[in-house]
Amino acid sequence: MTIDILTLFPNMFEGFLNESIIKRAISKKQVVINIHNFRDYSLDPHHKVDDYAFGGGEGMVLMPQPIFDCVASLKKENSKVILLTPQGQTFNQKMAYTLTKEEHLIIICGHYEGFDERIRTLADIELSIGDYILTGGELASMVIADAVVRLLDGVIKTNSHQNDSFNSHLLDYPVYTKPVDFRGMLVPEVLLSGHHENIKKWRYEEQLKRTKERRPDLLEKR
């Protein structure tokens, strides 16, 4: 998979690309992630990419030309263009799995007050990571890229993500490690029993209990 991210702040991605699982996936050529400063595509002598909104209002609006030209330089027949906006569909685990089937993702990070409405015509899908406002789409693009890349074949063990929260409309079960007794808080006996069927049953019951307490809305989808 190739992921091209369009941004005005490429330095924000240095840590993201050079740490943890993302770095390992890139080094093993399981994914290619390119960061593009769409300011480089501006035709303005001063590389201007924003201007005041017609009709007035606060803040600056991203102009269409730099983004259109940047996307045109990257887009192929197999590309899927994602526009990040608070008005988009809420991103979730099911979408992450769906996006792993794509060969090429182009992610556009919005900024400032917003973007020219005509930029929407570039997008195959508009996504949001939640009902709140960020200063730009950079953090959201990292969230989406991370969620997708970890699901690619070979990036992590398949069993490691098959039981993730949300995969079966259930939150994940509690997990423990050493010591057995930490400040009076004990590991449940069933996990020390070695009885795999009982452990499996306990984990499932804990998933149901935790989901009912914290995200009852998920149970309605089962």
C-alpha cells in the first residue's frame, strides 16, 4: 500500500514516521508513506495557499488550485482520495479494515477556517475522527494511517488485531501480567488455571460486561 498525505506542516509527521510499528512497516516495505507540502504547488509568487472567504467571516480558506494540482500529480486509476473534515463520516474500525483493501490512499489535511467547497469534488470519501475540532487534519491523518497500517498483512500478527475492541461490536477483555499480586490487587484465578475453555468463557463474559457498562450502544449492533 502507498499512502500520500497532503499537508501544510510536513514536519509534524517526523515522529509518526520514525517510531514504533509505522517505522517498522515502512522499513519492511509493507507500506510507503509520502508526505507532500501542497504549498509547493501554489502558483502564487509567495506560495500563498489561502485567502479570505467570499461573503465575509472569520479565518482564512484554503484555495483549490494548490490542492487540485497536488492531487493530480499523485492520482492513479487505483487511488482513493480521502478528505479530512469534521463534516465527514466518523472513522471506525470497520472502515479501517475496508481501507486496507485499497492500493493507494491520498489523504488531504484541511487547515485554517476551512477549505474551498470545490475541493470536495476531489474526494471519494470524507472522514472525521470524532465530534470535535482540531487545528488541522494532520493528527487525524496520522490516526487513520496508523489504524489502517497496523491491519496490513504482516505488520503485526493477525491474532493481535482479530480480538481488538470493536471487531465484534464488543470492547476487549481485561489483560494482566506479572506480578500476580500487585499492592493487594490480584490476577483473576481463572487466568492462572491453565483451563483454556474456562479462560475463553471468562474473557467473553468480561467483554459483554465491559461493553454493557461503557458502550451499550455497541451491543445494539450485535
